[in-house]
Amino acid sequence: MRLISTAILMVLMGSSLGICSSSSQDAGPLSAQIFADRSVLMPNSSYPLVALAADSGGQIYALAWDQVVKLSQRGELIKRAALKKGQGPGEVQNFASVMTMGMDDNLYVYDGAKFVVLTADLTFVRNIPVMMVGREFYVDKAGDLFCRKNDFGASQPEEFLAKYNPQGKLVGQFLRTPDLAMSMAGGMAVRTPHPYVPTNLFCLDPRSVVYFLPNTGSQVSRLDAQGTAIPAFKVDTKDIPISKDEKAEVERRYIGGTNSNAPMNVELHYADRRPYYRKILIDENGRFYMVRTESVLAKGKEATIDVYQADRKKKELRLGGDPLIVHQSYLYYVVNKDDGVGELTGAIMRSRVPD
């Protein structure tokens, strides 16, 4: 099965595997290798690969909706743990799709209602009953958890960066901004399922310093010990209008579902211009990887990434998929391919970041 999966994925990835820098806009994505395919990860499972994490020893963790696996630095299976549906210790209420490795060397899996904490050996530790917004969260060396939260107390819903202690108690609220993805209707909050609504971006560096990019700005700031934002560096952005074809595709793919689920008169936030960045990653060397927002009409699943170091842009990269983690000079992403009759092939791919 591994040979079949590998062959399918190489066809899926295509033959254009050149390195792209800011001086070569038309070259292909970074050369990629299959780190581990589905025959290693998820036998007898029809669920996609949805998240990755890495520990300080170089091992990689992969999450599907029904299980999480630990892999060696060569992509070999070390251990698998099932994620059973239920309310018991270590069980998930919903399909889990978000995961991170904390700087405390524990693995955190989010199921939409709580965080399930596992050791690096995939042994259950505890649940943290906290709900968050978005897909990004981080855990520092002390076990404190950072995530985005909503506040509906104001006339316009707000978003803030929340800090929770290891027991799930809220111990900090920072960086309040309007939540552009939320609207109020009859006292109810309605989220716009829209790829072009700007979101606040943040990440945690190896020293547990928070870096933050507001949803409407180009100034990356860092938080000091008191939670005050201090300017760190500027990022390049462009004002990109959304074409009529893109708007039509957004309406078809996203907005129709909102109207059917919320028939009341709601003023949803439909963007006219594309947010420039949608994700921040940071590596062990302090390099920032700013993932751009691509058109919903773009063919394939390539990602464009601006790399910043020492407060300035170093290079532009293209990757064959959406980067999920950066670890030991590699960018990792997943490829899932459905043949339309229930057979799902997938793989973890990795590309070395050029110096």
C-alpha cells in the first residue's frame, strides 16, 4: 500500500519541484519529499490528516479525526492512540482537528469544546475545559495556554488574546480588537464563514514571547511581561481587490450556508479586499513565516510564504501545500486526496527551507 500511496502522491504533487525565491516568481514550489504516507499513519481509516506537531526531540505527531500518531524523525510509526468519542477522560466530544506541542513537552488536542492534554508518549494527562476561536493556540514552558477568544459584551463583538493557566483559569486578556468575523442578530452571534474576513494573527517564539499581527495592519508587535504591545517589525502588504469571480465563488461555497442556517436579517461582513496574510509560523532560529491569503480560485493547493528574519524580509517561498509546522529547517504540510468513492490517500510532506 505504501508504494501505491507514494505513486499517487507523486502524481498529485506534479513534476515542478524547483526552488522559488523572490527573484523567481514563476518557478515551482520547494522540492518536497514524502515524510510518511497513509499506510504508516492511518490504516483502515477514512478520515483525513488535519494537523501536525513536533517535539523538542525531533519526533512528529499527526492528527486525524479519530486518532493521533507519533512518528520518528524518519517518519516511522512509534505509537498510535485512538481518539474515542465520549465524555470520559481523554475522550473527545467532536472530531478533533487542531493540535499543538506545548513548550512543556505535552501534546494538546482541541475538539471544539476542550483541550485534551497528552504526554509525548500519548498518555492522557487531563482535560482543560476552554473554548477558543480559530485554529491557532500555543502553550509556553510553564504550561500556560494562549488562544483567541470572543467577547460579546460590546455592541460590536470583540476578540482578544486570552491566557489560561494549566488548570484552565483565565489569567490574562490582551490585545482587544473588533472581531470582524462576528455579527449580532437578535442577541445572537453569527460567524461569517468567509475566507476573506481578516483575522488577528499571533505566534509564540521559543522564548515564550507572543508576537501579534492585527487583522487590519502590517505592524507585527511583541508583548512584554505586562501584556503591552511593543513594535517589532513591519511586514509587506498589498491592497488586493477581490474580483467578481472570486466573490461569486465565495457566495457559492460559503455564504449560501450562512443564509440557510441564519434566515434572519444579519449584516454579515463581506470583504471587498483580500487580507494579505492568514498565518504566522516561527522556527527555532527566530525566522517568521508569513503565509499569504491566496485566491479561492487558485488551482492546486500551493502556498506563498514570506520569510522574515532580523526585522526584514529574507526571501519568498512557494510550497506544495499549506504549511502546518516548521521544525528543524523543514516546512511540513499534509496532502489528502479523495478518489470520490470513499478511498482517501494522504501523506505528510516536508520541504527543506533554503538558507
